[in-house]
Amino acid sequence: MYNDSTNFNISRGNGTNWRPHNEAFFNMLFILSMAVHILIAIGAVISNILVLGTIFTTPTLRRKLFYLMVSSLGIGDLFLGLAVIPLYVDYTVNDTVTLGCEIHLILQAFVIRGHVMITSLGMLILNIVYIIKQYEYKMPRIINQTTRLPVYIAVSLVPWVAMLIVLPPLIKSGLHEIVVKMWTATMCPLKLYKWAKVALNILSYFVPLLGMIITTCIIIYGFVAQGRGNIAFRPTLLNEEKPMFRPKFIIVANALCLLLLLPENVVQTVRLSGNTKALVTTIAVVFVLAASKCVALPIVWLLVPEVNGALRERCHISYWRPSSDAPQHVVNKTYKQFVRDEENID
């Protein structure tokens, strides 16, 4: 959600190779980009709070590895929204970097690069967890009733640990020596050497992306096999356990991460050239697409039947819930309907 391109920083009144007759265009692009990012950040905060609140207040969800991984991704998106709002307001209102370039540099490194790595690795683990359930693979014997929850929590923290191991050394060793000289009152670019930028993009996104594509294909294959009636891919016919939600949600989540994050990582890896106006516009658009992932992904999770049902239950007061003590002929009525019927009888 920040522009850490080595060539451009979309900031009002500053930019590489800006021309006087284009200054009005860049000012308009800056204002529009800031407004969109602030709206996205607000949406990310609201949607991820709904997801996290629903999962953490529902015992049946917070004990499952899949939803703990969803929570891990949601925390990353929530932090991104909370970090971006004050900084973009600072940029827009004050037209300067009052918090200091060092803080902006840390946020660019951990919010952009770290967030991408957490998302891509988290989605890869989500796919693996779904495949284990889809194909009914048995968990290792070390995972029993006592150790299950601690192991699940540890697995959900794997993307964060990997990010902390990979990100700081690469950025520290790959930070360009002239980066401090490039900082101004309104521009704090994160400039890395080419080798560091390529290595960072490969480790944080493209390697997990390959795993995401492979595991998504396995999920789709199982979904197709289930549609054809293959008993090997219909575990719900073999036992009475509640089936997992349809694969379409996990497939859509993977597709969103691919379509929204890939353009940003391609732009940061490949050196672009051409018209300055078109180039800056392209960079602004791909960063908006990447930022929108923080809103799109939690919306997908909110549509999952288990999460959606739990959220509806949390949002409804007990007066509207179905009565568990109602007679058999009114078990499908809400408690309010049952009370009205009883009053009419009296």
C-alpha cells in the first residue's frame, strides 16, 4: 500500500522526471490514490475485525487449524489497515512526512513485503490443511487432544516467523547506500539493490505462489472427482462428520491473491521503462489492487457458511433465535413467531 519502487514515489510535489505540464495530473493522481487507500484501509479494519471477532468468539471455529490460519491472515490485514490510515492521513493533510522517514521505511518493509509473504505462505498452508481434510489424510500421532491446540497455534504462526527470518537480513544487506540522500520532506523511498529486490520477491511471493498453484490444482481435482461420484473424494459418505465447506471458497481466495498481488510483485521485480505518466499511473494502480486484497479476502471468509452462520448468530439477539424447547410442529419457527402464536391462542 506504499510505493517502494526504486524509480518512483507517488507523492505530491515530488517524483522522478516529473514535468511541469504534468504536475496537475500527478497531484490529482496522488489525491485520488490516497483517498482510495484510506477507504480500503477502513474497509480492511472493519471486515477483518468481523472475521476475527466471529472466529475467536466461536469455540467450534477457533479450535480448527483452518480458521486459526484464517485468523493469522486477518491479523496481518488488520495491522496493515491500522498502520496505513494514520500515515496516509499524515501525507494528505500535512503534505509532509511528520513521522520521519525511518518509521516510513520500517512500515514499507514490513507492511508491504512482510504482508505479502504472510499472505502467500498463509494461503499455501491453508491449501495444505484443506487438502488433508478433503482427502482424509491422517494427522501424525504426536497431535492428540492435549497437544492439538498448541500445535495448531504454532502452525498458524509459521508465516510470521518465516517473514521475520527472511525479511530483516535481506533488507539490511540489500539497502542501497544512497537511500538516505533520496529522502525528502515528502518522499521516503525504500531503495534496494537489484539482487536484494529480486531475492526478496522470489522468497516472499513467487516460491509460495508456485506452491499455491500446485495445491489449488489438487483441490480442484478433488472437487471434480467428487462431482463425478468418486467415493475416494466423498468422505462425508463414509462417516457422519460435518462436511467442510465447498472448495469454491478456497479456490476463490487463491484466485484473488493471485490476481491482486501478482501485478505488484511483477512491477517491483521487472524494471519498467517508457512514458513517465503511464509508468506512475501503472504503479499507482497495481498498489491499489494489492491493497484491495485486504478487503476482498475477509469478505470471502465472511461468506463461508460456518463463519457466516456464526456471525449471524452473534448479530441476532436471543429473542430472534429458534426456540430449542418449542414443540415438534413449530421447531422451524423463531422464538418470536412462537410467542405470537401462543398469544393468539390465548
